[in-house]
Amino acid sequence: MTSGSTGENPAGHSVLAPRTVFLLAHTGRAAAIRSAELVVRGLLAHGIGVRVLADEAEDLPLPEEVARVEAKPDVVEGCELLVVLGGDGTLLRGAEFARASGVPMLGVNLGRVGFLAEAERDDLDQVVVRVVRRDYTVEERMTLDVLVYNDGSTTGPPVYRDWALNEATVEKAARERMLEVVTEVDGRPVSRYGCDGIVCATPTGSTAYAFSAGGPVVWPEVEALLMVPISAHALFAKPLVTAPDSVLAVEVQPGGQHGVLWCDGRRTVILPAGARVEVRRGAVPVRLARLHRAPFTDRLVAKFALPVAGWRGAAR
């Protein structure tokens, strides 16, 4: 369970700090606009302040008392929770604010799969009740730190730094040509081949792009890193599951095509031929608010609509 913060008044007595929730919504969806209005009115009715981005507020029918703020890295500071309404893209956008502030993120899925979400649109009334009661737990999810070196050498400083919650992907930039790469784990080469790309993922990201590329589903409680080739032309191009402290590297071969690095499908940079990308466990996790204690197996079955008819269960 979480708890509110306290401060001191001029007389030195402890007082409960005002409660504030940050709301992030995909305002391009009519369902998100209606959902945001319901959540805002529910929280305000219980004396909980609401903060939103100023550019989103223009598209939302919000009461005057809702605070409008500009989008900055520390915009969520001081809030007890970040509530995100939308699909996977909006949830990953919310993760950027959650990581920067350390504030837990509670996702409400308005898209299709939504593995990062903790609730569905039909659960909004219950979401408000649980937030008001602080009836949720918080867990940390592993992230990735990503470094890019343009000359293939790590002796100098990296030319680009980024991070990812789901995955960092090295992809080909030209559709008609494969990307020639050499993969590496813990300073030792693994294989060279032509491919459409390489996905380096966390367990959280194992159900996203890495899964589409043929990678395994990894339970969130497992600490590991994944390296999954995309359409590799090679005899050995199997997905790899490495130690959580391993360092994964992808080298774009000199004299070939340049590539593109994508982090969570949101931030990108060109990789010239000869570039080297290193991926390791992130120093800063993302904190997720959880409403349910159901095992991940149940979430997997529900999200992918897996057929389980005929299951009889273990003998008692």
C-alpha cells in the first residue's frame, strides 16, 4: 500500500500534504476524452487535485480547478500517481514522465492489447475508488540504458544516449537492403548476419516487438535481457536470453547500409555504417501501480485471448 507525504506547518505540527494526481490522455481518441472527464470529476469530488498538460487541456472538457502545466521532464514531481488513459503508445509516453519523476504510473487501456495497463475502460469507476483509497501496490520494472558509438570504438564518449522500457531496436533504414550486423554479448562476438534488425528487450518488452519478432514471453519477475533477430538470413539466429547484468551490443558493419535505432518506438537516431550500439540494464527503473494480484499467466491468457478450454487444473 502507498501512503501520502506529510509536511510541517509554521507551528511545527505535522500536516498531510495535498494529494495530486497527474492525468495523461490520448486526446485524439473520443473514448480517452470521455474517460478523462470521468476520472477528473471523480478525483475532484474526493478532494484530490488533478494536473494535466496544457496542450492536452485544450482538447479536454476540464473544470477550472484542474492545474494546467507545460510539458517538462519534472512536470509530474509532487504527484502521488500518474494515471495514463490510452493505448500502448500513450502508456510508453507516460513511462517517460514516470521514469523522470519516480512517480508510479497507472495505465488504463483504451487500445488493443495494453500489457502495461492495469485496468480497462469499463473499470474506470473502480480505478477512481482504488486511487482515492490508495488501494494499490507499486512494483519496479527493469529498463534499458542505450549508448551509441559512431566509429565502432568505445574508447571515446558515446555520440548518443537513450533508454527504453520495452526495447531498443537496431533496424535497417532501406527496405530493399538487409542490414549487416555482428551481435555481441558480454564483450564476445556471437554471430554475423544480414537481417531486418535486432531487438534488445526487457522482460516487460518481451510481449511487444520482441514477441512479434519471434522472441519468448518472459515473466516480469524474471531479471533478464533479450536479444531477438528480425528476419535474419543465417543458420543460427535464435532469440537469446541473457543475464540481467549482461551487456548486449550490435555493430553495424562498415561499408554497408546505415541503420536506425528506435527506443520504445518513440525516439530514433540514424546509425551510420560502422556504428556500435550497446544495451545494458538501466540504472533507473519505471514504477508501475498495480491494482490486481492475479498471476502474469492470467494476464497473458486474457490479453492474447489464448484458448484454455478443457483445462482441468492440477490434482488436489
